[in-house]
Amino acid sequence: MNLDELLPPGGIDALAGQLGISHDKARTGAAALLPSILSGMNQRAGGAGNLESEVHSLGGAQLAHNVTGPQPTDVSKGNALLGSLFGGKDTSRQVAGQAAQTSGLDAGLLKRMLPVLTMLVAGHLSQRAGGQQGGLGGVLGSVVGGLGSGAGGGALGSGGLGGMLGSVLGKR
């Protein structure tokens, strides 16, 4: 998974700074959490409700700028998006716990990372989608499709965190 395609420039550094952790820990945590975030976004984009409208109502591309910019991050926006993607705090805890097992990082740290990382991803993909046919869903589909067919893409398929998320949400 190429984090540079999924996050805005400076995203990992902003994540590390917000959480008071090293760049390497932020990168490891992001790599462990992203398959679940993307899987949740993909399911939401293809199901009931409109992911693009929700992301837009929360700030669209500004979600990522809120994290990478100098102002304090409004984590409530990331939590609102997570609630819609995962359905509740229990699933977020399970996602963080599973990511902790695969990454070796503390589940509490990963739980704090989830809303900030979700804002970075949603904002960046929203910016990439700007004006494209298919919008956010189209960009998300190409990202998820690329992960599913590339090396390491199994995380969104039948196993990995995406599979775990699907089973928690009752999708598998």
C-alpha cells in the first residue's frame, strides 16, 4: 500500500505531531489502520447514504487541511465520520485492537489515531475527486480496486483488517 497516494503531503508528519509519536510509528499505525478505513469508506460509498455528501458536509478537502495546518484539529469531525463508517465505538475499538495485533503498537494509540487518519484520508480523496466523474466514490473505487489487485491487497479482500471489519459489521 502506497501511503503517499492515500494521504496528503505532510500527512504522516502531521499525524505524528498530533499524537506525539515518531514518524515511523505514525507510518506503521497508518498502514495498519488504512485497510479498515478504506473498507468502511468503500462499503459506505456503495451502500445506503451518501459518503460524498457526508464528507462534504464535514469539510471535504478541508478535513485534511485541518490536520496538516497550524490550527488545532477538530477531531469531532473524524469521530463523526468514523461513526458513520463503522457504526459505533465498539467497532472502532475492535479495529484498533486488530491493528495493534498486526502492527505491535498500543491499541489506545491506534484508537486515538483513527479519527485523525480518517480525516486525512477522506479530505485527501475528496480533493483528488474534485470535479471528476464518479466523484469520491470513483476515486475510492480505483484506490480500493488497486489495493485488491496489487501486492498486499488482500487486506481488503477475504482476510486482513478489511475481512475483520466486514465480519464485525455483518457483511461477511
